[in-house]
Amino acid sequence: MSAPFAACAKSLISLQNSRLGHLALAALLLPAAHLLPAQSFESSANLTVAEQYLLAAANQDRINQGLQPLRFDPVLAEASEVHAREMADHAEISHQFDGEPELAARGANAGAHFSLITENVAEAPTSVIIHNLWMHSPGHRANLLDPNVDSIGIAIVTRNHQLYAVEDFASTVQTLSLNQQERTVAGVIAQSGMRVAETTVEARQTCTMSSGYAGSRQPWYIMRYTAGSLNEIPSQLRSKLASGKYHQAVVGACSVTRNSPFTAYNIAVLLYP
């Protein structure tokens, strides 16, 4: 399994008793993804009892480890259900069947926006067994206790008294306007004491360029970067802000061409004396 700008890990584990349970895990990520705040659990009301157990067990184990609980995401759950049905139809577990989109594409096709997505799948008679299998497998446990994910989608499909379960985890990316993106980054920069001027058309145009700058006023320094979170800025930019050489910043955001299932923000920061 592979995806543009993504690293992939996959392991398949078969237990001695083939009817007791099977499990597998996969992970896809965009570098430098950041944690977003956990939100409410109101959207989990339509889960089955077995799915509710997996959600509660996952969050209890995270809380026990000092981690934030995961927000249930119905969009991720939709992607999880599509794959759980595939597993039940095949009566086996896998992260991708012939003709089926890979993990990141499934999430994006469902409408999820993320900079990191991971997955646990399993087959067993009960959700209690499934969660125990995942928590006693290093890779699956790592997915459940990953501090870099904030959301979860869960689906279970039953066939012949076996539960086919999918948990999709993601670091979600908020849908923000260019103005909202620019204001967020400007706020982070302002915390350093740097004066941030109003965004200009030239700054946005500069964001779209691979090199150089738009307009007649030449910046002394330009930082272009892509990120899944706007709450932090690159360390190289932080160093420039702390150097004392620059006294004004202008932030420009631009749209990302969606040639990847991952979502990110494109930002340009222009520094002036």
C-alpha cells in the first residue's frame, strides 16, 4: 500500500485459533502532522453496542496513558463501514482487496480531511476479544495510543457469528478559508513580538510561486511551507523571527491542488526590515 508523500506500515497477524480472531494494521501519514483538540462525542449515538464498546475501550486506554480521548468522526466511520463490509463479503481481513481503493483514498472519498490516517482491522466473535487482540499487539496498540491522532471511525459487520471490525484513526485538518488560515498564522507570529501587516494580494500570489515573489516590494526573507496544522510554524522561521533582523511580516495563504488524499495548508511568510 502506498500513497503520494506517504510512508506505509502494514502487518498481518494470524492467531493459532483461526476462529478466535485475526487482526491487521496499516498506517499512512504526511510528515509533520500535529494534534488537534478532541471534540464532543455526540455523533457516536448511532453506534451499535459492539461499536460503542470499542470506542469506550479505546478512549479509556488512552486516558489511562495520559492521552486525549478521540473524537468519534461519522465520516471516518463511513469509510470504516465500507471496508468492514468488504471484509465480511470476503470472509477475511485485509487492508485492501482487489479493486478497492487504499486506506487514504477510502478516507478522502468519504469526505474526511486529514494529514495522517491509520487503521486497525480484525475478525473475532466479540468486540471484547477484538480490543484485547489489538491492545496485545504492539503495532495495533501503537495506533490506538498514537498521540498524533485526534479522531476515530469505527464499524463492525457481522457474518456467520464473526465480527469484522475496522477502526480508522486520523489527525484531522479543519476546513478554513484563506483569511482564516492567514489570521491563525499571523497570531502565532505575533506571539514572537513581530509586527504582522495585513495580507496582500502579492503575498497570496507569492504563496502560489515556487520561487521569487510577486509585486514591487522585495521581502528580505520568504518562507513557504505546507502543514497539516497552523498552530505551529517551522523552526527555521522561528529562528528568523528571533534574529532581530526583521521587523514586519506578511502572511499569504493559497489553495492546495488536491492531487493527494491528504489535506494540508499552503502558507507563505514574507519578512521585511
